[in-house]
Amino acid sequence: MPRTPRLTFDRGTLILHPPPRGKAWVEYATWDDRVEKFRIRGIHYRPLVETLLREKVDFIDDAREFVPLPLVSSFEMEPYPHQREALLAWKQAGRKGVVVLPTGAGKTYLAQLAMQDTPRSTIVVVPTLDLMHQWYAQLEAAFPDVEVGVLGGGSRDRTPILIATYDSATIHAETLGNRYALVIFDECHHLPTDFYKVIAEYAIAPYRLGLTATP
């Protein structure tokens, strides 16, 4: 009997072994002579899994460590029309994309609504320590039943909801990459640099939300 292919996470990449039947998945894979196995970039986790499912390939997913969360907000505010419109557009795009709103338009609350609508382990990446503490205060108040932590400024929590600075998220990208189903990039115009882009590239998060006023 042939062994069932197993998908595992390895320092920001995925290993799929033994090779499954079919050919569609190969476009995401590169043969790694060092381990004699196929390796896939972490960012390709979602399209790879969707391809395997579409091809009806049996496989074991040992890559993901994210979990469902009971994200019931302790306070409810009626979203503004632009927030409802942005949330709907993001959901219709497969829960991935960038929302551009001016400063003061409620991007943080929009992200909270996206989290409630996608109740799984979430990491929020922010550019400064001040923003990290602001996000922490809001999400801790919003979701008192779920542990919220921070990564940056000397703190190194490992919690279901984590607020991290871009610097710290980059440094720990290899170990954080499979822990969160939803990644939110605040001020996401900071992301496309040679240093920070590994946060997105090493993450297998199937759901992604970018927030910015200045794309």
C-alpha cells in the first residue's frame, strides 16, 4: 500500500512527501536535493491545499497549527456603511486583500469585525510599539474570553491572538508561520521590503487582511 502524502511545515516552507498523484500541485513545488523531498513556499499553502482537494488527493495536513476561536465581542457597535462595504468586499475576495481607508475611518474596528467573521488564531502585525499596545488594549477588551499577547519590545508571547511589530514578526517568521489562520497587516505599505516581506512569504495563513491609508 502506498503511503498517504503528508504536508508539514519547515521553517517557513512546506514539505509534501511522498509525492501525491496528479500533476497540478507540481507548479507550487521545487525539488530539494538536500532532503530529497518536494518543498513549497509557505505563502502557497492555500492554493496548494485547494488544488489537492480539487484533485481529490488524500493527504495528511500536519502543517497547520492554527485553531478555531470563540470570538464573541464583549461590545457591539453598528459599523459605518464604509466598514460594512469593505468587510463584504474582503469576504467576497476570499478573505484576502487590502482595505484602503483614510486615517480615522475605523480600520482597527474593521479588522475586529473581520476577526469575528473568521474566528481562528490571528496575528496582527504593526509598525510601532505604541500601535502594538493600542491594538492589544482594544482586542483584549473586545475578546475577554481569548488570550491576547504581544511580540515586541522584549515581550515574546505565544497566544491565539498575537500583536507583533514588523521587526519582531520578521525575526520570528520561521516559527510563527504556521500558527495563525488570519494575518492582519496594519499600515501594510511597510510590508513590501526585502526585510519585512518574509512575514507574508513564510506564513501559511489562508486568510490575509492589509490595512492602509497610503498604499
